[in-house]
Amino acid sequence: MTDTAALSPLGKSTSYRSDYAPDLLFPIARQAKRDELGLTGTLPFFGVDIWNAYELSWLNLRGKPQVAIARITAPADSPNIIESKSLKLYLNSLNQTRLAGPDALLELLRRDLGAGFGAPVQIALTLQEAFSTLAMGELDGLLLDRLDVEITQYSPSPLLLKAAHGEAPVEETFVSHLLKSNCLVTGQPDWASVQIQYAGPQIEQESLLKYLIGFREHNEFHEQCVERIFVDILRQCAPQQLAVYARYTRRGGLDINPWRSNFSGGRPANLRCARQ
């Protein structure tokens, strides 16, 4: 079942269950927010949402606690997102669950999360003996934050975006660490770094930075913000190729990193940024 975010566990007092409880997962249909953007039929992008779960623990068959970090990759064309607090509650319900080993855990996660997203998901575990192999890195691209801009508006306005239509196309990659939006339900701040790759009419950098800062008082989930950025740039600047990737800081032991693109290649690596 999918439902509205207002009915989710967000912003409500919650009892943390330690018995296995897949019913805690709360799917939310993607299409409602896509309708706001005028997206019906074939989507103008493909992509994934990359979740990293840092607070994952279960018991082996002898009752000894096990820990791991999970990477969950959900396709952007899945019918649903999963509300993040509900995913945290679900993962915590595994804390006292005895499992035969990591493979049994993977089977459980793939089944439950696939049902929640409404599509198969990819899940990989990093066990504690491999923690030291996990790499960090920052997003590549020309830093927009170097620009000295005056900001008068803190809601996203696509009309701010400007591009040199009629001139020779360019290929550029921009990065900003100033993306901030707010939770759709609680209003809590969500912080992110964002990378924009494109080929087409040259986008005016100041207008793009002002547009991104405009999300500062905007209330939407991470996935929805990235899709809004993608659609607004595509419509206003008309690039032939476009990819938008955001790395959001973690909350409740989870970070969510949506990527949307309309050209093959360039699928991002899951490198944790310094603020994550």
C-alpha cells in the first residue's frame, strides 16, 4: 500500500521495536510529486536512489550481534520511495533477529525492500572486516560556490535559470555544497552537495547558483528535489545531455543520494563525502 507522507511515522512519537517487523516500511508513491512537475507517461530521465545504512545489526544463530553497512540501490522508475524514518525503524527491528548469516540477511532485505519500493532493489553489505576498504571522495566539477551572488529569494524559481541559446554548445560539470531543503513533513533541514553535468547551451553560472540556493526554504523529500532540479534545468536551459546527482548528509544512520540522467554512462560512484 502507498500513502501520503503525512500518515508516515515522521514527526510522531515512536516505539522502537526489536522484533522483525517488515510492516514498519512505509511506501509513498512517486507519481504524486511527479504530477506536480507535469511528468506523465515516459519519464525524461532514468536513474537510481543510493541509500547507505550505517546502523545495521542482527544476531547470528548463537545470539552474537553482527554489524554491517548496507548499500541499497533503488531504481528511479520504481513506483514508490520508502519514507526514511520507516526504513530506520524496519532496520532496527532486525536488532534481535537471529539469522544464519549475511546471505540470509540479504535475502530478507531484498524481499522486504523490493516489496516496499515496488521493484527489485540491489543490496550490498560491507562487513566489519572490510570497513577499512570504504573510500571517501568529493564530487568533481567547477565550484559554483566561489561566486559572489546576492540572494533575495529562498524558494526554487526555474525562471532564474539562463542559458546561451543559439551559441555553440558546451560540456560542463558544476558542483555546489549549498543545497539545503527541508523535510516535507517535519520541516527539518536536509543538507546536500549537488553535481550537475550537462552538454548543450552554456548555462549561466550565477543563475544556476541562485536557483539552487532557492531550495533553502523548500519542503520536499530528497528524491523529489533532485527531480525538480533536473526538470527545471531541462526545460529552461534545454541541454541535450543532463545528469543531476545529490549527496545528502545522513539522518538516523541513513543517507540518500538520488541520481537522475538522460544519457548513458556516468553512473556515479558511491563515495561518501566529508559531510556525510
